[in-house]
Amino acid sequence: MVESRLIQGRYELLDRIGRGGMGEVWRARDTSLGRQVAVKCLKPMGPRHEHSYLRVLRERFRREARVAAALQHRGITVVHDFGESDGVLFLVMELLDGRNLSELMDDNRRYPLPVPELVDIAEQVAAALDYTHRQGVVHRDLKPANVMRLADGGVKICDFGIARLGDMGYGSASSLSSRLTGTGIAMGTPHYMSPEQIGGGQVDQRSDLYSLGCVLYELATGAPPFDMDDAWAVLVGHRDRAPRPPRELCPELPAPLEGIILDLLAKDPDDRPPDAADLHARLLALGPAAHAGTLPRPLPGIAPRPPRASVRLPDPPRLPGWARNMTTGSKATGPGPRPVLPPDPVVSLTGAWTGVAAGALTGPPAKGGAGGRSAVVELPSPEVLTRLAGRHQEALRLGRLGRWAEAGEAHRGVAAERELILGPDHPDTLASRYEAAFTLSRQGRTGEALREYARAAAGRERALGPDHPDTLAARQETAYVLGQLGKHVEAHQVYVAVLAARERTMGPDHPDTLRCRHNLAFNLGRLGRPEEAYGMARDVAAARARVLGASHPDTLVTRYEVGYALGRLGRWTDALRTYHEVAAARQRVLGAEHPDTLAARYEAGICLGRLGRSGEALKLFRELVDERTQAQGPDHPDTLRARHCLGVNLGRLGRWEEALAEARDVCALREGLLGADHPETLVSRREIAVGLGWLGRWKDALVLYREVAQARQRVLGADHPDALTSRNDEAHCLEQLGRSTEAVELYRQVAAVRRARAGRGQPHGG
């Protein structure tokens, strides 16, 4: 996999000691310190991967390194270094001398481990988990392959690759990590997943305790608690079935130890031990009882007994859509292929996740069937599901290309088919509706987008629950669209509710929680509460810098918002400094021509103009027009924004003929590109009126001011801040024409509307 045998000029790769789906682990020599280490490498990232995928992959790997490196405990694998070399991400760890528990079970030919050895392993793992949980870290994928038994008898937990990374399902549209894994995928390995992981519920330290219970059950009996080859059956077992008592499979196991294992496997997290410290104390208290049932190792030539639990599946379960094509993954099992069994016909979707589609698929009930169990709905064929998944991905690709109308049509088509065969509230159906709403928002069809987001949020609440990450993502997008429609008070209420749910279920520093706080800060600014907006944005920027890094794009987005809030507070010098810093950081991270880098420079130009430094602003905007024309094209909205600001600064320098010509040109382009009533077109038309006024042509200016005011009233509403500003412009123009009576009456009307708006808690606007 790795072309060079030398990583970052320091780590010499010697031989491969492990391989997984995402990369390899090598024994290597640290040439600087002369010691042997283990180097985990991710597969080379070639041009076939999109930029957003690579960025999220790097971020996920970096998080793993930061989480693991921060843990210092004898029961945790030590991380020495991490980085990227020639496109290969690498993690340098201590080289362990031992076997993981999966290999240990293979060595023991699938016989249960001796009780003293089992208890010793359990005590050490519990102590290590107690430490990690006190550091705020949940492993989320504890399994035999991730626990090492060292030659000296020590035990170490390895691979914190998904620790504390949060849910990776479809979140808000800006969540790039959602595109890596698909809709609502729960991270973990089926044989060791807790019921709350399977159901998409809140995952905390008690989920690790459940996984440890699965591991101990396997060490005590020779097989996991639900040892079946079909992933659906395994997930059903974890969620709905009590495990077979381990002493039925291994009578020699001490009863107190069996009690501990069964307590760890409780379905309800509240019924498990409260924390790893409590578990550790209970294991230590076993004392002599832990040695009463020591089991012999198998004699040579005797075939091992497979202690497989005989589990009858419950009535048709309702399992998440992400489980449909899931394999059982890697559990502690001996070498050699295992037969792939067809899905159990009992495991089919029914009830809430098929909805009205059930009748369409099963037909009318048989005579005399009233009062009996509901009919079982067979899943659509894998070919149909695969085709729909492919169309969904193609629609996402169209969106990435900016072809939003085509993407929207595709998503709506997939949503209609998924609703027919899976039901209206199936997560896959709702994922398509969510994406369709996103395309509507990007097309400026905000009213339609609001309806679709609300529909997706309601469906997800019914199917997944009010606090599920996907439900919260849809509600958060609903708030964003409300803000686009100028309904900032309603948006604020939704943001506050979603933030409370995210903090309760994910914690204050989860990236999705911070994204919601960022949006709330943005909306506070639009509510005319700049002090609160500034304070919240500043706090979110600090939290994102701590969690993600000072140069992470999300951190820089929030620092950008800090600059905006400073401008609203009139602190233009501070805002200018902030935008300069953001632009410099984005240039390092994203490149000089990246749209986000140019956006920060654009805002710096705004600040220069506000500070009366119009000559510098004019120079900056000329550069931006050239750069954006080259990078995005002459008709791109961002290019036209730079040209608009260039014209404004020409006017500030008294060059009104040039300013008027620039405003007319930009207005014509915007009208052809965006439409006559688009807000940006209206801004340009107003700028033409400003230029006419400065040139003394007040009659012509009045005509344009009235056109802009009427259009804004028609599009935004009579009490929208921009509509009120336009009516004030109209009144000012009347004053200049000597029509003072009409001007005073218009000023009075605007003041009355603003007072009424303030009484309803709406922002005043400018």
C-alpha cells in the first residue's frame, strides 16, 4: 500500500502486521529515537476522491490521534505521533507484544477462558474505561480485536478511531462528515453494539459497558451473546431479546460473575452499572469466588464445542434502515470463511416504517384475519434498493456541481419511489425529502424549502424520536430557512429548542451543537441583538478552536461571524483586524483563490469603506473583481457583489458618473441572472437611485426609489426592514424635491410600522 518505506523521513516501515478496511498497520523503526513502533496508515488518497471527502477523512483521522494522544494510562495504547506524508495519513503508536482477545480466543480453540484470566482482563479493562470516561471519552467500538493481552499480563485498549466523533448520519447540509457514511449509520460492530447505538439513541459511557459485557460473555462462553451470522438477527437480539444466561452454556462460571455480565447486558442503560468505577469495584469484590470455577484448557485432539446461543427471534422487528445491508462484521471467531445465510424471512419491516405502503405491498388481509397480527411486509429486492441508492448519490453529485434544479428533481423522484416501497416515514424516504428541501433552498425557493424541511422534521420525529440527530438536523434547517424568509423571531425559537436538545444529548462541545450555536449567533445579529450575537460567536469560535483547531474551516466561519458582529457594533477597526486574520488563515488552509478566502477579503473591503479608507477599499475591490472573474466568471453573483462595492466606493470618492455607470451595469446583469425582484437586483437599483440623487437628478431617483420600495413590499412584506428603509429613501427624495408634507407623512408611517414591529419583538432593521 505504502510506496515509500520511509514515512515523513523518520519512520522506516519493516513489515505489515495488520490490515483493515481503511488501511494497514506496520511494524516500523523510529530512526530518530532508535525504537520500534507501530505505524497505522490510511490508504493513499488519489484524485478519485472529492475534496470534501478528503477534508473530512483527514479531520476524522486527526481527531482519532488527538483523542488517543490525550489519554495517558497504563491500560491505553500510547500514541507518539501523527501526520500526513505524501498523501498517506499515519498514526505512530507503541508496538505491543501480545495478542488481542480475538486471537487469544482462537488460540484457545474457542473454549472459554479460565475464570481467573477472565476476571483479570475484566478488571484491567474496567480500570482503563474508568479513566477514559472521566476524561469525557467514550470508545464506542469496544470489541475483542480492540483489547490487547500483553506478554507480561497487562491489558491495553486500542483503536479510538470512532471515539467521541458523534453521529455521522445526514445532519445539516454543511456537515461534510455526513457524506462519508450515508443515512443514519450507527458506528460500531454488530456483535458488540449497545441497544442505544442500534436505535440511534444517546450514547454515553454505559454503552461501552454494554460492549464490555458482550466481550466478557464471549470470553466466558466461547461465543458472543447473540451469535448469528445475519446482521439483522444480531441487531434484533441486542435490542429485543434477553441473552441466554452464560451459566447455561458454561455451568462452571461463578454465579456472581454471571450476575455482573448480565447486568452489563441490560437493555436499559439505567439498569447497567452506573460507571466503570462501580464495575471495577464489583469485580475486585468477587475475591475467591472468581477462582472457584476455573475451567481447563482443551486437550490436544479434542474438537472445541461451539456454545452457540439458541435464540428464537421475536415478532417482526422494526429496525433502522441502515441495518438492512449490514454484515455482521469482524467478531472474535476462528479463521476460515463462514457460510452466508439468507435473511430470516421473519426479519422484515412492518408497521410504522412501511405505513400506507404496507397495504400496497401485501394486498388486503385474508378473511378472518381481523384481530390477528399485522401482515409481514417483505422488503423490496436488493436490486431496487441499490438502484435507488445509486440515484440518490447521483442527485447529490448534481448538487455538488451546482445543478440544483436537476438535483431537486432527482431527489423528489427517489423520495416518491422510496415512499411507495418503504413508507413515508422510513429514514431513507425522509433523507431524500431532506435533500430535496436543500436543493429548493439553494434555488432561492425558500417557501417551498420550508414546507419540505418541516415535513422531513415531522416524519423524523415520528420515526426516530424528537432528539434523534437527523430530526434535529431537519429542525435546524427549518430555522435557517425561516431566517432566510426574514422570520428571525420564529427562527430564534427553533434554534433555542434544537440547541437545548443537542446540548442534552450530545454535549456542549459536539460539532453539531457548536454548529447550532453558530447559527443562533448569526440569527441574533439579524434580530438586532449584536451584543449577544458577538458574545455567542466569540464563545463558539473559542470552543471550535479547542475542539477542531484554530485553522479548521468551521472555526474560521465562526471567526468570520465575530467580525460581522463587531461591524454591527460599529467596531470597524476590530472587525477589519478579524477579517484580515481569517483571510490569512483561509489562504494558508484553502488557498488564495478559494471563495471563502475571497469572502473574508471582501468583508475587509467593507470595513475599509466604513472606516473612510475608500481609496484602499477601491483598490481591494478592483483586485477582487479580477480574481473572482478569473476564478468564478464575470457573471457569478460573488463577482457582481465585488463590482457593486467597487461602485459604492467610487461614489464615496465623489466619482459619481463612474459609480452610476457601474451600478447600472451590475443591475442589468443581476436582473438577467437573478430576476427583477431579487434582493440583490433591488440593491443595485437602489444604488442607481443614490447616484442619480448625488448628481442632482432627484425626479429620476424618486421613480427608482419607489420601484424598489414597492418590489420589496411585494416580495418581503410591508414591515420588512429593507422595505421600510426603501420608504425612508423615498421620503428623503421627496424632501429634496421640496415636497415636505408628503415626506413627513411617509416618515410618520414608517415610524408607526417600526414601533408596531418592535412591539412584536421583531428587529428594527436599518
